Amino acid sequence: ILIESALKALNIAPGSKRSFACERWSCLDADVWRAERERAQGMIRTDAAFEGFGSDISSENIAVAIENAGKAGVADRLTFVTRDVKDFAPEGERGIVICNPPYGERLLSVNEAQAIYRLMGSRFKRRPGFSYSIITPDEEFERSFGRKADKRRKLYNGMIRCQLYMYFK
């Protein structure tokens, strides 16, 4: 989520760091691909005031995120740290927190996931300039979190039907 946010903020075209099989098709002019790649490069916003901070309790996940940020070309805009959500404290005057905590399906049990939601509710305090968005399939998330979302959106994370719970008031 954080790497995609950086790509969006900097207007970096999806897939611009990779090649596509269709680039080798004889029916497509290679000059068109070259011109479009140059055009996309020219649209990158190097002046964007974006910096992102990501954390995870797993140092292995942090190592993968750092590697992927480098591959995406946004490592200089992102800072990753190994940190438990219990140690979360918002910094600065404004921020957007987006998270995809364990659901109790692949990682942890449902009860353990709900304990994390309760912890998040105690750490993600209402604060001017800050918003929080949490992705989860748990229909009882708001009860565990401790307050109703300001807005909800249905979405799928892979094949899992989820809700995006948004807190911004």
C-alpha cells in the first residue's frame, strides 16, 4: 500500500520499471514504446512533497518492503521500521494511516486479530489532520476497534470480501 501510494504521489506510471512481452511483437512499432516510456518519465513529479512511513512487527516483512521499494524506484521517499502497533504514535501535524492487519484467516486466529483491532482502536486516536483506514473482512470490526467508522467501502483483497473502515472526523 505504501509503495503504491508513493508511485501515485510521484505520478510514476505502473509497470514503468519492467518490460512487457508485447514490446517484442513485430506488429507494434518499437519507437512507439520508446516514445511512451519517455513521455511517462517526463510526467514523474520529482517535486512532490511525499514521504511515507511503514511499519510491521515482522523484520522479514520490512526487509521485503525495502527491497520492493527499491525495485519500484521510490526507496528514497519511504522509511520502514520494525514496530508493533502497540508502539504506534502519530508524528507531525498531519498523516494518513492505511493498514491491512491480520484477519484471523491466514495469520493468527480470529480472536487474536480482534485483539489487534482493539489495540489499534486505543492507539489510533482522533486527532486533527490525521485519518485512519483499515482493511478487514471482520463484520464486527467497529465493535472491536471501539467506534463506528466515518465511512465504509466494500472491496476485495484477493478473493476475500472486505471492508475499508475510514476514520477522519
